[in-house]
Amino acid sequence: MATSTTKKQRREGRERLRAEREAQARRARLRGRLLIGGALAAVLGIAVGVGAYAMSATGTGDGEAAGKPFVQPANTTGEDGIVVPYGKADAKHTLTVWLDPRCPYCAGAEQGLGPTIKEQADAGAYRVEYRFATFLDGALGGGKGSKRALNALGAAVNESPEKFMEYLQVLFRNHPEKETDDKFASTTTLLDLADQVPGLNTPAFNKAVKELTYMPWAEKVGQAFYDENVKGTPAVFIDGTKITVNSGEGIASITPDAFKELIAQHRKP
């Protein structure tokens, strides 16, 4: 029969084991939050976490681009069409905007500033060059939403820059509340949201979204994020100078007036 001392020792051992397991679980949860936060907090000047970049310097495609011919969407520029421009070609200034379709901070920036960016670009204040990342598919534990949404955006710009711009804003207005929700992995969801853009959901658009026609293009677009050493999303530059577009309060953006002031301060003569 075990003595009271032995029973006490066993009980204390079980309690230590339970406490250690709980501590390990807390550390694992914290690591997960730090990875996500590190990947998304570039708006605060923090470098993207190593885990986000560990996916590979050559991209980590999930196989959906494999075997498909490369098709460059119409109305794109740069090598392999990795830049999606919007605005007047002869605009004196250039606003470069890097986004990941699954990034909640990008959603906050687009929800708060998207209409202002469109308005200023339409007025000729600058030409916008949209660039995209897809690293959150891997950084958030796997998924397809970033690349599939980018494929759909490729199908939209193939229709017209105006439809691309409207669809981009629709996607971010309907962004999932949780970054771990891979909402845009559903082509049905992407097509349903396209119905909010008049005239976008054509047979060609529908086919390209369903068949992932622009997935090889999406891979090249996303690879440029690594090649150009961008440190997270959203990343916004006016004439090459980086400006901060998130307020620091949750995912909210700065105000449109504050954004316009930054543009005025930092654009080149």
C-alpha cells in the first residue's frame, strides 16, 4: 500500500505534468499569434515573421498552377503582367499598393481608402500600380484563398481596369472577419461577389474563375513580393516613398484627409 508521502508525490507529479502541458499549449497559441501578427504588422514597420517567408524564395504553389499554360490578363503591365495599373497613363505620380487578398489590414486600408484612391486616380493625381502577395495562404496554416482571389482579380482586369477596381473593393468589403477563415478559397463565393460588379460576371470571367485560368500568372505576381523584398502587407508607396496607411487601431485605416496629406507631403516635384 502506498504511503501518504508516495501518494502526495504522485499527485504533485501529475499536477506538474498538467501545468507543463498547459504552458506548452499557451506557448503554441502565442507562437501562432506572433506568426500571424508578424506577417500582418508591417504597417507598424515590423518585419514579416520568418515563418511567413519560410515558404520558399521560389514560391510554394499548392499545385493548382501545375500543368496550366501561362496566360497574362489583358490590361496588365510589367514582365509577365505582374503589375495591375489603374488610372491615367500620363499621370505624373505613381502610387504603388501591395495587398494580400487574405490580409485583414489590407481590408481595413481598402475599406477606408479605396474610394479615395479611385477618386484621386480618376482625377489624374497619380496612377495606381497594384501589386499582390499570396504568402498568407502558407503563413496562416495553409489555404488557397489568396491565390484563388488573385486569379479572380486577374479575370476581372482581363475584362477591364474599371471592373478590376470595383471587384477589388467588393472583395475587401466582404473580407472574412477572421484571417484564418479561408473564405476566398471558394470559387462559388468569388463568383457570387462578382455579381455586385455590373457586367463583370461574363462567361469568360466565370470560366476563368472556375478553371483557375490565371493561376500561373498569380504565382508570378506573388513571387515578385519575395523578389522585391517587400516586408508585409499592406505596403503603400508614393513615388517610391513608403507611407503608413493603417491607423494603428485594429485594422482601421487612417482617414482619407490624412491620406491625402501624406500624398501631398511625399510625392516628388
